[in-house]
Amino acid sequence: MDVKILTKLTKWMETTDLEEITWKNGKDKISLKFNNNPVHNSVISSALEPVLSPSIGIFRFARPGKTNHLKEGASVKKGQELGIVEVGKEFKSVTAPTDGLLKIISIEDSKPVEYGQPMFFVEPK
Amino acid sequence: MFKKVLIANRGEIAVRVIRTLREMEIGSVAVYSQADHSSLHVRLADEAVCIGPAMARESYLSIPSVIAAAKITGADAIHPGYGFLAENAEFSAACRDNGITFIGPSPKSIEQLGHKAEARKMAAKAGIPVTPGTKDCVHKDAAEHAAKVGYPIMIKAAAGGGGKGIRIVREAGQLKNEMNIAQSESKAAFGNGDVYFEKYIELPRHIEVQFARDVHGNTIAFPERDCSIQRRHQKLVEESPSPAVNKALREKLEDAAVKLAEAANYVGVGTVEFLLDQQGNFYFMEVNTRLQVEHPVTECITGFDLVREQLLAAAGEKLSYTGGHTVSYRGHSIEHRVNAEDFTRNFAPSAGRIEDWLVPGGPGVRVDTHVYAGYNLPIYYDSMLAKLIVWAPTREMAVARSRRALQDFQVKGVHTTIDAHKLIVENEEFRAGRTDTGFMERLLAPAVPAAAK
């Protein structure tokens, strides 16, 4: 079990309204559960960097008329556009927070997303 | 009727709206900011969507985000609550343009009645008394204009706002001097020295009339609410009916509200606010084109559910009562706003975790709240924790019930205004029903240190 992944997940969970999650990856399985009013003061640094939705809206991997073939395991550059969130007439850009490997894609094209919803996890280089 | 309604609000009003939706078997969608993910409205609604970060500008006030949330969840109507986007004509129009019903008046009504000068003109045209004053700016013949309005008068800056450039003149001898001060103050503050005169109403009561109107032209005016107990224009206690209004005056007030609603071709619920002077004359002040915080006192004495009436009107149906312009009422109701504020420290806001939260109950007691034990109070929004509403057959019994309920109300973890309300209900003037907008200042005068002023 990678303790870095665990702390990263815990940190990310704090930014959401989730109380409990289970994450499986191959033989690894992590279950996390919060008590109702967590008080977290610790500063955590870790391996996977989540990419959160900048807005409520509809997620698309590419702007209209464009294509964008992203695959799990691909290399991404910091600032590279991973997709957009369409809210009203506006497109909000979703970009890679760092150079690294795109480990997880947790969103499908044309699906609604909430503000702060994790859509990708990047392993920084 | 609607299938699913999104509530574009938070706090107790979101909870309040969800309750009516559930009774009417309409689906509910809560929207919330990141800071509100553990708020009660999120837990009670059938669905909940996070629409943005804590700052209201990017969440509860973001029109594209709220509209996107409605489209994603398939809501066919949006209830705006009060505050945030409730009186925003642009939002009402955005709903309409996206095929979503806005549960409130049309953009046109919001614009007409929300604009103070426009609303005043419309009221005057409908034959409703407005505060006497000069229609235009006063440049010369000030003494004649002032005498015509009648002392005491207020000199107000035409470009004004926020109380700047306002001078009160009690007699003709002071006029010239005060006029000079007002003009130079106004020029300094707004770059424009134009002033006008308005009658100054000494220690008025704040009286308001709730009305509801449907597309079929049915209009109801409800018995008046008295909201005189305020602190810096923030209402603290509201009651209905007003101890200062008799049957004849009530009929005049209700008639004025009906006339205005009809003149504006208004659809939905709204409130006309009046100032009532010590002699029993009332003057139009403004219109609120939304549900108000203090709506429960009206519900308690009339048995109406005003959110239900809003839904009926917005859906194009008839109001639940179509038998005339007025409705009967029974007894007396008082509302106390419980805020997270330390009233001994000039009502400084208080934040933190609610450690203990025991709300009063029993006969004639209603508590509208989004708070529960263990709730972390976010710092980003208004400080209201709960509304305690009591009902009893008479005012005297209602005051006794308030006193009992306030004693029952136990909160630990944050400062609240409960103790301020205890002071109010013990006060002789309040018990006798002799309140006006200067009440809180007199009540707290000895408690507030000079340095805090």
C-alpha cells in the first residue's frame, strides 16, 4: 500500500462532500471513511495530483470541432488542456496541473460534472 | 404543477422551500457551495449539486452555474428564496430564456417595483400615499418648498445613498444653514450638490403588507406585519397583526397593496413596505418582489403556506383562495431572528462549531433553521441561525410563549442573539406594543459602551 496515495486521497476527500470511498487499483484496495466533523491541520504532500472540475457544467474532452485522444498512462505537460467544462455559453479550460503521467481518467465525454469533481489524477514527474 | 424544483439558495429558506415541495410531492434539488456541503438543505433535498466555491459571487450568485445545475438535474422551475438572486431581473430573464420557470415575478415586475423611484411613481399613480416631498431638486425658494412639505423635513442628496448628505431640519430658522451643509456634503461625497426635500417621519413604525396574485387576476392581501424592531435597518423581531393597526387602518393598508399588485400586473407573492407615523398616517416606502424572511408570522395567523401560493402562481394555477381580496386571521404571531452575533459586543458576528443545539417546541412554537448540533458555521454568509416563531390566541399570550420558548432555546459553541430577544420580551414598551424603529437603540443604550458607537 502506497502511503502517499492514501494521504493524497485523504486530502482530496476533504475538498469534497464524500464521507466514504473505496478505491481499487489492481490488487490495491483503499477504503476511507471520515467522521462527521473532521479537523485536519496536517499538511500533506503526495503522489497523485487530482484535476478538479473548475465549474458545474458538461465535460468535453475537446472544444467543438476539435479532437483530443487522451489515454490513461499518457504523458502530459503542465498547462496542457485535458478538456473543457461547458457552462452556458462559456468553456472553462481543464488543464494538467503539472508535468507527469495521466494515471486515471475518471470522467466520460459529454457527462455533467459538479464544481470540484475530480476528473483526472496525474502522477507528477 | 412542476415535477422538480431547484432551490437557488442556502440556509433556513432552502430547508423551508424543500419542506413545501415534499408536501406537494415535487422533487427538490439543492445547490450548494463547497463551504456548505454539510448544510441541512443538502441533506434534506432529493438531489444536491455543488455549484462553486465558498464565495457567493462564484456559487449562489453565479447565474450560469445555477442555470447549468437546473439543466443537468432536469429541474423545470427555480425557487430563488430571498437574497442572492431573488430580486435579480437578469436571473429571472435567464430562467425564462432557458425554458425554466422562475418562481417569482416577471423580469419586468422586478425592474419596475425593485427600482425605488419607479415604484414610488407607480404607487402615487395607484392612489397610495407616498412620503410628501419635492418632486424635483430644490435650487431656489427653499423656504417655500420646505413649508409646503411641512416640518420636520429631510434634505436628501439627489445623487445620494448610504445616509450621506441627509440633514434633518425641524424649523424654518435652521433651513438656510442646513441647506448649505447638505449641499457641500453632497458635493464632496457625490460630486453633485443637488438636493431635494422629503417629509421626515419621526420614530415611525415599519409596517408591511404581504400580497399574492395569480395570472387569473386573483389578488389577496394578508394582514399587516409590524417589523419596527430593527437594528441598523436589520429586522430582529416581526409580528402580525401590528398592535398599532386597527380594522379600519388594516383595510386601507390591504387595499393599497391590492391596488399596487394590480397596477403592476404582478404575479407571485410580494410585500409592500410602509412607514406608519405616530398619528396613524401611512406612507409607501418600497416593494419586495420575493418571499420575505418574516413570512411565517403571516402563515401562523392565516394558515396559508406562502411557498405553496408562490408555486401555484408560478405554475399558472389559481391561488388556493379566490374568494376575495382579504383573508381572515386568528390570534397573534411573533418571530425572533436568532443570529450568530454577540449583542453585548455591538452584534459582532460569531463563528465556529455548534456544540449544542436544543430548539424549543411545544404548543404554538415553530423553528425554521438549517442548523444542527455539530454543524460548522461557515463564515461566508449571513449570520442567521434560526427563526423562532410563536403563535397564541392573543398578543399577551404570544409574548409569554416567546419568553418560554427563548428560555428553552439552548445553544453552545457560538454567541447568539437569544439573550437580546429575552431583553426585548421583558421590556415594558414591547409588552405594551409601543414599538417604533428607535426601540432597539433605546433598549441597548445603557449596554453599549460609548467607544463602540
